[in-house]
Amino acid sequence: MNQSSHQYTTTNTRILLAKRPTGWPDESCFQIEACAEPECGPQDVTVQAVWLSLDPYLRGRMDAGQSYAPGFALGKPMVSRVVGRVIESRNERFREGDFVWGFLDWALRTVVARGEGLHKIGPELGRPSLAISALGMPGLTAWVGAIELGKPSPGDTVYISSAAGTIGQLAGQFAKRAGARVVGSVGSDDKVDFVLKHCGYDAAFNYKTRDMDDALSELCPKGIDVYLDNVGGTTLEAALRHANVAARFPLCGMISRYNEVKDPGVRGMQLMVSKRIVMTGYIVYDHVHKLPAYQLRAAPWFNAGEMTFHEDIVHGIEQAPTALLGMLKGDALGKRLVQVCAV
Amino acid sequence: MNQSSHQYTTTNTRILLAKRPTGWPDESCFQIEACAEPECGPQDVTVQAVWLSLDPYLRGRMDAGQSYAPGFALGKPMVSRVVGRVIESRNERFREGDFVWGFLDWALRTVVARGEGLHKIGPELGRPSLAISALGMPGLTAWVGAIELGKPSPGDTVYISSAAGTIGQLAGQFAKRAGARVVGSVGSDDKVDFVLKHCGYDAAFNYKTRDMDDALSELCPKGIDVYLDNVGGTTLEAALRHANVAARFPLCGMISRYNEVKDPGVRGMQLMVSKRIVMTGYIVYDHVHKLPAYQLRAAPWFNAGEMTFHEDIVHGIEQAPTALLGMLKGDALGKRLVQVCAV
């Protein structure tokens, strides 16, 4: 490590997956470990983490291998998207001070062998943290779902679950730009206010306090043309009931299923036929080649203030497990990040 | 009526929907009625029914309005695709002796007001009965599902439920022509033999006597790339489990659901996301504009014997209710028709 970087501690800390959860995970699934500083070998790059991204898909990777990506190894660090700064580089592609992002261990400092999988964050993105949210893979997830698969026409009704989440807040604004009427479901009254005020939603409801069919009848009086599903379960069932003919249902995750041991099934699937619905499961990694074009297209919207992105920031790496658990239960307002150190 | 047509009786018979079924329908849902001969008014066309088509979707239309088409009226005749001959025409578009098809009452003879909805069957189709099966809407249903939505590549595995049914026997042959490996599930050992011998299937199994997961593991060792669903339910669930990444699931009907009062739901829908499956409900009426091109393309295949189509013919209009009930229970080998009179 570069000893001139006095702002960084000399003792590293990382967070391990200590136990696989059954159903909802809890604190006992994680272990905070003090560990040795990593050594930067030839061609390697040492990164000081600044922001860790907490996303629902991490729950799936805590299982042994049920999700689309291999499960995290037991006793090894949790991994997620991390924005950091290069504090030592023995690789000509990176310089000290560069902002970078990659899938990195949950650790204060990590050595990235040969810099592989590290991406430089250029100044054109504005806030560097957007590289792992609005202008990164989550943003592309929202774009592909709301626009490429949803294909909203002006006047269409686009319904989005988890509307206040990372994908939801962006998808709502994209659909609104496309001229759609945008309706969201969220899990608290605060989130209703948030998506109406900040994310371009025309209407939203708290699914914990309202009957879903009543709410959709009232807020989507012309039916649903696009449903961007983040949750599955009874929310997906209600969307099927209120869908219009030829509706598009991009599915980008089923958070309601991640923590259930027993699968109750999705009822009403025969409506897929009678309403000629197209349901498309997708994973953003299949679309990663579109990221540069997406960034060039969308960055000016954020830089000009035409779109906004709200981050829910928790401070301190040791808070990451609690912050993840809370996010899975729905306590984040906007995209949850753990800020590990000052920028 | 034209009194010179001595081969036809002068007393008409028709079959009415007497009662809406709850769950599985039975004979008491139908009423056979002797009725007056229809009168052919100006511009009208009188049709002698020759073949009535019996299809699974008819079950849905016996309900009040749950299906994609309005329910049949209580106390009114059942309606389905009928091939018949014109026995009287006061319309310049039709001549006595023409073979025609249309959605007609289940009756020996029907007057079609102004000939609307009647389609002439040209000699290029070969057997006139194919106009309501292999070269009609059912054939187009199979084509759209197996080819247009299924998009099989050579070497892909295409799995088809109800493989011996109208859609199944055609879809299997289309997928085979496209170079796919074709696997079917059917409800009897006779049907296994039938689809292997006559419909181009590479493999098939009787779902009533084999565990579906075992059968799919053995017969689809490389997984499923296209699943053409006719049944929904546990068959669809098994297909999700054995699907490959980027599989296509055209859904053209869910016969397993038509007679169930309680919907058990489709489990495993989260596999839609992890496997990036595209599920497309479709109804052939949306594709009716493609019928002429489909007929021109496919008719030579049947006329040259490159494709075959097996009809399961029951004789006598009074047999139609029993024949429909049996078909819904799976007793038809091939496409079930009721032959009402000699050609």
C-alpha cells in the first residue's frame, strides 16, 4: 500500500458471508473481520472503496446456487458493485486517484489482480456514484425493461412495482419521458410521496395499506399496457388481472420470492393467452454491450437536471449487513449505498 | 330451401347450449332440438353442414365470458368452425355446390345472412376439411406458435404438450421441418405411437404414466429451447424447470385450466428471470391476415404428402356433445370432427 495516503487506515476490514440464510437472512449470516492489508503485486491495482451498492439480487447470491449467478462462497467476502479510488496502481491502465468501479469484495481496500474487471469512471458521468446506479447497470436495467421491452407509446399506462427502488425510480422517469401515464406501487406512504414528487409518477399507492385491485382500478382506469415486475407473487397476479390486450410484462426480479421457502405459484396465468401478454424475463448482463451508448444518452439528462436519482446513503462499512437486511425489508428510500469513506 | 336437393331432410336439427357448466361439462349442458328449416332471404346463403370442428377453446365459450371471446348465449346453438356446401344461394358471391367454411351454428342447415363470414374453399387446399384444420386457423395457430414465436434453430429442442392434438401434430411437423429435435407429451400410449409414427416427433411420453421431470430429463437431455404450451398447470411448471436460457414459450391455450374452479397457480415463475424466458400468449385471430400466405405455403406440403394431418371423425350431428366432452377428456386421436352428412 502507498504509505503516502494518510487518510486511509492501515488495518483492513471486510465482511464475510458466515451462514446461508433459510428464508429471511439476519445479522448472523454475516461476519465482520479485521484482516491484513492486501499487497499490490505487479500489474495489480489497489482500490479504496468509497460506495458499496446494496441490491436485491444479493439475497439470491447468498443461497448456494439457485439464482442466475453462482452463490457467494461461505466464509468468503460478500461482493457487490463498488465505486472506489485507486490508491496504488502497478498497472498502466490506472492511475492513483482514478475513480473506478467493479464487482469488488466488501472491504475497505481490495487488490484487483491485473486490474481485471475494473472500469474507469469518466467525468462525463457527473457524480461518480452514478456509475453503479443511474448510469450503470441498474440504470440500464430500468431502460431495457421500461423502454426496450416495455415499448410504451404515448398515452399508455405503465405500472411499476417497487417504484421507489433503484430500478423503479428510473423506470418511472423513462416511461414518463416516453409520454406514458406512470403508476407505481410502493411499501410506505413516504415512498408514495417520494415517487410522486421526484420520479415523475402520475399516481402511486401503498400496497401495504390498500387493496391492490381497488388501487389499480382507480389509478389505471384504462388498464395496464406495461407492467415492469420486480416482485412477482400477488403483485404480478393483480397486474395480470388489470392488464390490457397485448400488454408487455418485463420481469427483472422477483423479490417476493427470494425469501420464501414455499412457492405459492402465480394464479391467473391463463390471462396470458386471453390477453395476448408478452412476459419477458431478462437479466441486464445480457445487455451489458449497450452500457456505453446508454451512458452517452442518459448522462446529459442527469447532468441537466431533467432526471433525478435519489440515493439512500448509510455510513460505515460495518453497517453494510444491517443496511442490506433493511433494504430487503423495504426500508430504503431510493438506491441504498454504503459510504465507506469520504470522497 | 332448394327443394331439388333430395338428399337432405326437410326437418332441421340443431344443438343448443342448455346450461353453463361448473367444472367439467356433461351431456346435460346440451339440448338437441328439432327445428324449422331456415329461410333463405335476399342476399342470403343456405349451407348444409358437412364437418363441425370440435376444439378445446369451445369449453371456454360455454362460460359466461371468462374467455377471450364472448360466451355462447344460453338456449342458443353452439357455434364452431363448420365446413359445408352451399345448397341455396341468393348471393352472387356463392354458387350452389360451393364448399365453404365459417363460424356456424351446430345445425344441419343454416342460413348465413348476406353470406357474411362465409369463406369459399378453393380446390388448391385438397381435402375441403383441411380448411378448418391443417390449412385453416388451427394450422396457422401451430405455425405462429412453433415457428414465428418459437423461432426454432436447427438442433434446438422443441417440446410440445397435447402433441397428438390438432395444434400439436402440426406444430411437431413444422418444428421438425425447421431442423429441431421435437419432443411431445400426450395422454395415452396410443398417442405416443401416433406422434412418433405420423407427426415427425423424435420422442414422446405419456404424462399419465411417467414422471414429467424424469421424462424431460431423459428425452430433452440438452434442455428445452421452445415449449409450445397448450395446457398450463404442472406441465408448464415442468417445462420451466427444464428450459434453457433464452427459451421461448408460446402459450396458445391452457386446457388444464378450463375445467378447474380453483386455480393452483404456476410455481417456479422466478425461473422466467433467471433463464431469461420469453412467454408469449397469443390468439390466432390476431394473425388471421396471414392465413392466405400460410395456405399458399403449406398446402403443397400436404398435397405432396410431406406433411400429414390425422382427423378423428365422429358421425352424426347428435353425437357432437359426446364427441366434444370426450375430446376435452383426451379421447381424440388427431383433430376431432363431426361429419354431419356425406360429402
